Amino acid sequence: MRASRCFVLVFATLSFGLAAIPAQAQDNCAPLRIITTIDILRDMDSGAWGIPVLIGERRAVFQIATAGLQSSISAALVDELGLPTGASGVWLIDATGRRFQPSMVRIPTIILGTLKGDQLPFLVEQDQGPDGIIATEILRNYDLELDFNAGKFRMIDPSHCDGRVIHWQADTVAVAPMRIQAESGRIYVPVTVNGVRLEAMIDLARSDSVINLDIARRRLDVDINSPEVREVGELQGPSYSAKIYETNLDTLQIEGVTVTQPLVTLMPDMIRGRISEAPPAGSLIAPPRETRLQEVILGMSVLRHLHVYISYRERKMYVTSPSPLTP
């Protein structure tokens, strides 16, 4: 479970990414153009996935983090490569409410499929996990397609005609409007959980899916003492703790595409009330409005059952059931 990686950005001064591709006018739009297709590397035990990248000559595995606030690289890999670090100007708050300031490093060269970036600044991640993550400051310059069934991740030129994105066979296409959080670039879409309309953040780097425990109790009538709910862990803060549960929902729908009996984590909200409304001393940027745990976080436990296309420019997420694999 990746509870410690649920971050809220409090203050940032970094600006970086691979070169953005400008959108064209609708009357001069282009056909869909796939910029790069990358094989997905899967961890069959945890359900996590990543893509191969090259940092110089070093092969590494990075996750695609649509809920990531800034791209990051593991401290172990930074040490191995001998890269110098410095102050980031970024404050983060994790799922336990702990506030901290990571360091920053510039990666001389990083290659994702056919894309290359030079001297890009990455945060340094101290927790054990993947070699790194590619986050929203890079991802939002492209359309993203996740075909988990076929094991492919694609980055696509966003200057295509609106709505002309489904290049695979699909019987039903769900089109969900996306709300993009301005400061963090996080994606939110409407979902229907057991018949109740909620808002879900999309997190391609998270192996489990999450429902805010308070929302589960108040809106979904979940009883943590029922036999269908199981205690699976605990969040530990500096002077407090809270239990984590899991259960199977009846249904989760994204604009008509339905996943039945999805397993979800019921996570207590340890973020709410621990973020100051005022920016840190010396800050020129106010903190974002994400001051509580999201209602729903859709991770790979749900999304791996779907074929997903994310268009940041259109502010839409297209979803179909996955096509059968050809022999």
C-alpha cells in the first residue's frame, strides 16, 4: 500500500518538463499522432507498474504519476549516479499529516521511449519505492493512453481534432469531464459508487484504489464493524494513529462503464486540518485548495480493468472496457 505517497503540495518554485506541444485550432486540427509507445513493466504481486527509462546509460523503472505533484527520483539512484543535490523550495505533506521539504537534483539526460529531456530538475524521494516518477508538470503537455491489457503506455500529440481519439475497437465509450486542479495538475472525474455520485482523483501510480473513510461512512453507509470490512493496517503520525480498512464495493461507474466488485482501501483523512491556509514564511505562492483527502482515488486496482485515454487539452477522460488480446 502506498499511503505514504499521498502528498499535498504546499509551496513550489520549480518549473520544468519536456517540451510542450502547442494545440492547433479545431478547423486546422491534425489526425491522432502517437509520439511514443512504451512497454509497461508489471509487478504481478503488488499490481504496480512502471515504464523503462534511461538516465544516461543507466536503465531504470519510473512510474507514471497523474497525481504526482513534481517528478522525482529515488535517493538511492541519486547516490548511485553521484548526482549533486540542492534545495527544492517545495514543501509537501504526506498522508499522515507530516510536513517536509525534499531536496532537488538535475538529471543530465533522461529518455522515455522517443522523448528526451536534458538537465530537468527532479525532487529526491527518500521513501523506498520505484526508481522515480514522471509527474504532471511533464505529463500534462501530452495526451496519455494506458492500455494495461496489452501492456502499452502511449504519449500522444494533443493537437488532434476534439473527440477523435479512440483508435482501438470499442463497443462502448465513456467520456468523463475532467477537473484539473490548477496548482498541482491533478485530474478529477465524476464517478458513481454504489449509486452515489462522487468525485475521484486519477492516480496511475497507485496500486490500490481509495475511498475517504469519512465519505464511506457518511455517504455510502459503510459499517467498519461489518464482516465485509477488513482491517488491513494503520497510519502512524507523530502523536496519533488511525486504522486502515478494505472492502469490496458493489459497483463503480465512470459515465456508464462499470467495474463490479472492485476492492478499495478505506483511508482515514489525516491531512485535513494540518495544512495552514497561509503560505510558509517568505513564500510568494499561496497553497492550493487540496487541504483534505480526496473523496475517491482511482488507482490500478480499478483502472487496470479499463482502457483509458486522458486528454488534458480537452479536459476529458475517455474510458472503454479493454479489447481482447489478439493471439
